[in-house]
Amino acid sequence: MSNRRDRINSALLGDARAQAWSNLGYWQEGHSDYPTAAKALALQLAEQIGLQAADAVLDVACGYGASLNLWHEWGLREIVGLEQQTACVAAWQDDARFQCLHGRIQDSEALVQGRRFDALIAIDAAYQWELSAWLTQAHALLHNNGRLGFHFLLLANDFAQRPRAQQAWTRRLLQLVGVQTLLNQAQLQAALQTPTAHWQDVCITDLSHQVLAGFGRYAQSLPCTPLGFDGFKIHATGWLCRHLYRQRSVRYVSVSLRKA
């Protein structure tokens, strides 16, 4: 749950490659290493949207490019990555296997120059974007019947009934880590039915145990010294994940849908 403008130090998490993973991970029984869990989170979303080798995919906020490597292993016919951070783009911009788009999500339609994609995927990132703008951009970039998949944070269905102090504290914590849009599941589903961008086959899957609890446990197992800013950030993110999971105030979900 790192701010994408200041990406988490993947080497401290256990992935020191140039094209490293940088997500919270999908932590399953028997898996305790970070690269395996991070890859599993990407696979979970790809499988939920039915990503196929014949697809042209736009991977939004693809970081250092680990997910682009994964799609190449799958044999996808066209792989385009979009990333804002120069330090991340440097890890893969000269890799001939992928097309590199360096810029902001808000500028994605201009960057692709009229091209359309079969699938858009955003791994562990979209909760830091304004939802309506993200959905509008995604809708414009997809072919008809194209699929969109992203991870998101949702407020608990009973959040409005929680004590006011707990509500305020939770909202403040989420704002501190860059969360832009705070909705519960019913509000999210309503937001997907807009007059200008129609979606269908909406599927929302709760991954709170595998992601929030899983990363929280893993971060707790990492050495506390030497700490420094990067180490502090990882431990603070782990604490936040554990706190949100224990309180059941926020759910971590994967969302898949199809352009109608």
C-alpha cells in the first residue's frame, strides 16, 4: 500500500532484481517469500479478468516491470506498460519485449494515440486514483467487450454505523497513504453504472485475508534494524494492513468488469 509517487523498496521486501515486484502480495498457505506472493497477486487479477495469450494488454502503473515479464511468459501478443515514475521506467524502457509509455494515468488516452486494448490491468494501484476518472479513462481505452481488472479498497458495509472516532481515524489513515475514493461495495457498484461508461459482468472478490493480513504478517517478520526511511515505510505499511484487517473497517478487493 505504498504511495506510487514514492515506491516501496522492493529489495528490503526480498526482491532485489531490476525488474522487481512492488505490490502487497497475495499470501497463501505455504508461501512465505515476497516474490512468490507478489506474483500471485498479479496472477489472481489476470485470472479473474480471463487474460489470454491473444490479448493486447495495457498494464497501468506497472512499476519496475515484473508484471510485464509475467505477461511475456504467458505469450501475450501485445504488451504495453504505463508508468509515471522515471526510476521505475528505467528498469524496462529499453526492453524490446514491451512497449514503454512514460506518463500519468490521466494522459493515457493521448499516450496510446488512439489504440484500443482487449484488457486493462492495474495491480495494487487503483485505490490511489480518483475512481470516476479512472473508469472513464479505462472505458475509452478498451475495445467493446474489453475487460478491466484492478484492486481497490472498500469501506465495510457497516462503516457508517461504526463509532465516529473510528470512522474519522480510518479515513485519516487512508488519506495519509493516498487513497482517493472511499466507498462501500454498494456505492462502488452504483458508480459502475454511469450514463457515459457502461460496464457489465461486474465481479468483486474479497482478498482481505490474503493481502492485508498476509502482508501485515510478512512485514512483521522482517528485521527492524537498520531501519531508515524505507524500512520504516515497510513496517508502517504492515502495521496499517494489520490494523485495517483487525478492525474489519476496510476490505481489499479485486474488481473485474467488461465494457458493454
